[in-house]
Amino acid sequence: MKQLYKQSNARRDEDIPVSDTPPYSPKALKHPRNLPRSINYLLKEQRLLFILVGILIGSSFFILQPSLSRLSSTSSSADPRNPISSQSAESGLASHDPRELGQNYGNWDSGTNGYRPNGVGRVPVGIQGKRKRIVVTGGAGFVGSHLVDKLIARGDDVIVIDNFFTGRKENIVHLFGNPRFELIRHDVVEPILLEVDQIYHLACPASPVHYKYNPVKTIKTNVMGTLNMLGLAKRIGARFLLTSTSEVYGDPLEHPQKETYWGHVNPIGVRSCYDEGKRTAETLTMDYHRGDGVEVRIARIFNTYGPRMCLDDGRVVSNFVSQAIRKQPMSVYGDGKQTRSFQYVSDLVDGLVALMEGEHVGPFNLGNPGEFTMLELAEVVKETIDPSATIEFRPNTADDPHKRKPDITKAKEYLNWEPKISLREGLPRMVTDFRKRILNEDEGKGNK
């Protein structure tokens, strides 16, 4: 049976005629091409012509663009309406370095008691490429608002963080319409996420009246607030500047005080929430610098005065000025022989910016070495406001330092900074601001 099956299959195979045609396929047969597929594609429908035209247009743009840039820069430097470019062209500067043209950051505006940009509010050409995004904690306060004015005037984008415990919206209201200004109502004790290049950390009540009002809150601001801002600087790679205080020296046994002096501080006194809080903030700042590589700067600020100070914040200059304007006796605590050094706010702001932009960590003393007793200060205030003003002696407050005078040798050497405005020159500017605000305050009371 197997043999018959094989034979029948063999006959069937022999019966199928052999054909030379290829097997059927549903795909159409492709004819061989003489040219490669890519070249054949380019030649169809004038594609090659469009490609050549596109290459020609692109080449023309890259050839002509540098020439147009040179022409526009030449015309802007020759434009007499641009004071910065005209000055640079005359002095032969190759670039508009804002540090070389610092006088064009802005001028002091007596109307707002702050810096204002030159011109009509346009950002100078040389600064546009170097614009920074900066956060200022406590930016609605006395010093913070002046710092914000300077940063805005030089062309930076500024974010102010303030919980308005001591800050006032009136200090920054003139910036509300500026597209480079932003305000966030926030307490630095709570974390915040931002993307910035620099952090100026000023947030903390700085006068005895304010920090004694809530000492626990004060030390939390110094410790937790600084910790949060340092953590932010670490995460985003921002440079961090801490505004510390001359109070870290306590009631000093060294005079004048150098940055190498470790201080003589009462850790359990009524001022300790501020003194020791700032000392701890400096510790945290240096630990983040050494341990995590955060770029930090530390400024130790001595007594500062000027427009926008709180009228009744307990600090001696504002107390004397307010009392003299209101025809009240000036309160001198103790025997009046305690000494202080007073710097005008614009000098301090210049020092903070120089420190932030410099390459040295610090700490740096920022203050005016001119030393006055409280009685001498009272006499200067009398000369400026009212020669008939009287003095009233009161018991001295606890832990009040007997002497305070900065040694600013280090700041002169490394920051090329020193104060320029004397007490007799700066005090009238502050008095003008205080008169206006006290008059408005009295008028408001009269209308009630």
C-alpha cells in the first residue's frame, strides 16, 4: 500500500507543468531604478530648488545679522538721549558695566525717600543682560525698602517677602506698578519655594520695642526664618546675605569693636531673643557655608537712621526726632553718656550691595565710626529741629550697651566701602520725612 501511495504521488508531481513565471504577490512589481532613491526624491516636483532657496535665505540672515547688531549698538551709543551709553562712548568703555557706571543706577528721590531710576524708567542696555532675580525678606521695612529701591533702580527683578509685623506698605507702595517688583505676604518662619539668584535676609524686628513685644516670635524668626532661607539658598544655588547686628557684641569689653571680637552677651536677658537669635543665625549661616557649600555673606549692622523709620520704635534717633517735632521732652535713659555710632540708610544699602556682589564671606561691620553720646545726639537734634527742645532723664533699660563703635577697616579693605553721609547731613533728610508723617498722623486724629 505504501508503494502504491508513493507511486500515485509521483505521477501527480509529474503531471504539474513547470512554469517560469514568479508566484503571485498582491504588491505591485517595482521596476529597478537607475538613481538612488534620495536623489530621485529631490529631483521630483522641484524639491531641490526649494532647498537651495532655503539655504540661501538662512545664509543671508547669518551673514547680515552681525552687521546689523554693530550698527544698532553704534547708534545707541551715539544717542544723546541715553545718558549711560553717551557717557560710555565718551569715556571709551567697551561695555556698560553697572559697577563702573554706578552713579547711573538711580538718584535719591526726596518725594519717595528712596532711589529712583534715571531717565524714563527704561532698563539701561548694559544691565539688561545681567538682570538678577532677587528676594528681599523684610523688604517692606525701613532698611529693606531702601535696598529694594536700589536693586530696582539698577535693573533687577525683586521679590519682597514680608509679614508686615514692623514693615509698612507705605514704604513700597510707589513700586506697586513696576513690572520688575513683586510682593508676597509671608512669614519666613514658614518655608517658601522660589527661584532666585540672590537672597537678602533682613526679616526680623530690630528695635527693642518690637522684639521685646514678642520675644519668642523674635527668636523663631532669627532661627527658623534663617534656617528656611538657607535651605532655599541650598536647594536653588542662590547666594545668601544675612543682616546680623552689632548687638552680637553685647555690652562690649573691646572698643571699638572688630569682627574678631566674640562679644559679651547676656544669654538670658530681656534682649537675648534678638542678640542671641542673631548669633545663632550667624552660626547657621556659617554651618551651611562650610557643610553644604552655600555661598553666604554676613553683615553686622550698626545703628542706622533715615526716612521711613517707624515713628515710635524705641530707637534713640527716631525717639528724639519724633519727640522734638511733637514739642515733647527728649527722653535720655541713664546718664546719657552711652555712646552710639549712627550711619545714614543709603550708606548701609551701598555696603550691603557691595558685600553681596563681592567675593568675601565676612562678617563685616557696616556702620559709621563717628561716635556720639546720647547727650551729644540730643544737641544735634535740637540744632536741627528746635533749639528750645528740652531733655528728660529716665532710668536706664536693662542690658543697655555702654559703648558702641565699629571698626570698619575690614570693609574698607575688602569691600572698598565706607560711609559718606555725616549725622548733621543726614538728619535733616530724616526730619523732613518725619515732619510730613507726623503732620498726616495728627490730621488723621483731628478728623476722627
